[in-house]
Amino acid sequence: MATIYDVDASELIKKAASDLKKIDSIKEPNWAKFVKTSAGRERPPAENDWWFTRAASILRKVYVLGPIGVNKLKIKYGGKKNRGHKPEKFYPGSGNIIRKILQQLEKAELIKYAEKGVHKGRVITPKGKKFLDKIANEIVGIKPAKEKKEKKPAKIEKTEKPKAAAEKPNQEVKETNPDQTENKESK
């Protein structure tokens, strides 16, 4: 059984994005066509379905790094801004986009808010883990196992052991090397 660590991340995100489109609670807002993904960007994304790609990417990040919050994800999705002749400067990603996607993923029950020791943030749920692992298995080529409908294997009849083997179980057999016997005979 393959996990997300066994497949290429970009391939997993692309396939997960197409599967997230089928989930009703994950929808692209009306303003998504016009918005930039960071203050460091000059234009909105050129890809039409970038919202689902970002949602799949965030879901993968939560799986790998969870518990993780909006501030850490802003840093992950930020980048350097080209400021002309001035040195480049780092700008974090849009917190609003990340927050809305996290809320949608929570509504779809793929992630949840949790506290683990001193860390708090979003973690993957078993449903979300199953969702991503199923996609990883499809990429690798492993067919998903049918749940709770497994057929019992046919009973294997026991065959009797030969009596000679049963009578002398610990008898050692001395093996002779044919090369050694030839050397003794020639001397």
C-alpha cells in the first residue's frame, strides 16, 4: 500500500485537485479570478482552476507538517517580490485565501483543528488521510482493496509428511565436497 511519500508531490497534487472538484463543500469564490495570491505577485494566477490546486497543496502540507496554522502556511506560499533596482524582499502568501481553503477542507471533514502538546493548528483526519492515500495508490497503480467483502481463501488440506522424515528429524547429513575427494585419491 502506497502513501503520499511514495509518489511525486506535483503528480499527487494535480490528481487530488481534480478529485477535490467533485466535493461540494470546496468551491472557488467569485473573487478568485481577480485576486493575487501574495503581495509579492504582480498578477493573479493564469491557471483557471488554481483554487483547487492550492487546496490540494494545502491538504498535502497539513498531512505532512500538521498541526500547522495559517501563519506557517503564509510563509510556505510566499515568495520574493521583484522591486526593480532595489533588492528583492520576501512577502508572505495571502492569509485570506489560505484561511478560506482551510475552512472549506474542514467543512469537507478532510482536516480538523487540534492541539498536540504546545502546537496547535490543523491536522489531517482519517478521512483526509484515506483520500490522499487512495490517490497515491492510483498513481502507483495499486488497485484499492474492497472493504469488508473479502472472500475467505479455500481451505488447504494438510498433507502428511513422509514417514522417513518424521522418524529422523535431527539426523545430520554430512556433505562431501567432490573436489576434496579427488585430492585425497590423487595423493
